[in-house]
Amino acid sequence: MTQRHDLDGFLAGVAVDEGVLALRPDYRVGLLAVDGIHPAPSDARSGALLQEAEAFAGTATAGSPVDELPHIAAWRDAYRAFGAKPQRTRNSLEALTRRAASGLPRVNRLTDLYNAVSVLHQVPLGGEDLAQYAGPPRLVRAAGDEAFDTIADGDTVIEHPHAGEVVWRDDAGVTCRRWNWRQCARTRLTDGTGAAIFILDALAPMSDAALDTAVDVLAEALRGLGPDVRVARRRIGSR
């Protein structure tokens, strides 16, 4: 049995700063917290879902460049609004959709499932190890002195976001830079992760109903990762 967490209590502490909403009033976030996961390598089920996502991406991009797909284009605009260059730092949805043509990565069951849902529902979706958090996540405009731990040439290095950059952070530092670009090393999912939080970011033209559907699909997939899986959810914004 994996460790039990106060999932609802954890999600209740998640916050989005007013400075972020001033930048993009249409922003909403779907949150899923889960524990009781039985870690396992990629399998036939997760592989089939990735194949479905690869086929979807191929169809979606057959008549339109990736950067013109509606939700990807909206996120490119959001990046420009806080000074990032989307052609250099692509949001996670765009990066995955582009990669689908040559095959999405097979990592483990947990990562495979959320990557597939991200592409199939065209929503930036981050997954992180809940047990490694120091307090709940908050979405803020960075001061610029926050710590962000990442890996460079095999070594852990500490970087800092730009002042005004939109970042997810907890009490220990930045957990994801540029809204949904790159996650830190400390909270990344591993082959042993038994509890996780998933963050689904939405802007117009993605509707509340489409965001909720993506959360529903991910929640159902996660429940298949063990007999003791528990899932809690929350949405911030709209409705």
C-alpha cells in the first residue's frame, strides 16, 4: 500500500495569483491529485493510447501548421505577453504535438497516460510527484530570485526565472517555468511515483466543458493504475 495523502486538502491550497489573471483573464486550471498508484513500465494499454494520440496529431496537423492549432496558438500569445519567445520555448502541448509525428516517448504507464491525454485533448498537462512538494503549488509572476533546479550535462544546477515570468512554485522554489514549459527536477515523476498532481492549463478558445472532459478522461485512466487509487479534483476559474 502506498502512502495516503490528504488529496482534497492539498488541492484546496492551490492558488492562482491575481497578477496572472490580469495577464490572461480567460485562464482556467483543472487539477487532479491521486495516490495509490502502482508504478509500472509502459504496457499495451498505455501504448495503445499513445498510438491513438499520434494518429490524432497526424490528422490535426494534416491541414494546418502546429503553431496555428487553436489552443497552441493561444498559448503562444500568452507566452509573448510575459516576454517569452514561443518559437524558442514551446509550451508542453506544442512540444508533444510536434513530437507525435516521429513517435511520442514511452516512459512508464503514468507518464504515457498523461502525455496521451494532453495531445488527444489539446491541453498543456503537467504531472509531478506530489510527495516531493513543499506546500501546495501556486501560479505567480516571478520576482526573479526564486530557485529552479534542473539538470544540465548530468548535474543538478540552480537557475532563476526572469522577473515577471509566469511560474508554478511551492514553498521550496519554482516547480515549472514559463507556465507550462519546463518542470523542475525535484518534483518530476519517476518510476517509483505513487502519488501525483496533474495540472491542466486552459485558455480561450478551449471551453470549460472541454477542460472538464480532459480531466474526466485522465481521472478514469489513472483509476486503472491500481486497486487502491484515489483521485481528487478541483477547477479554478470560470463557471
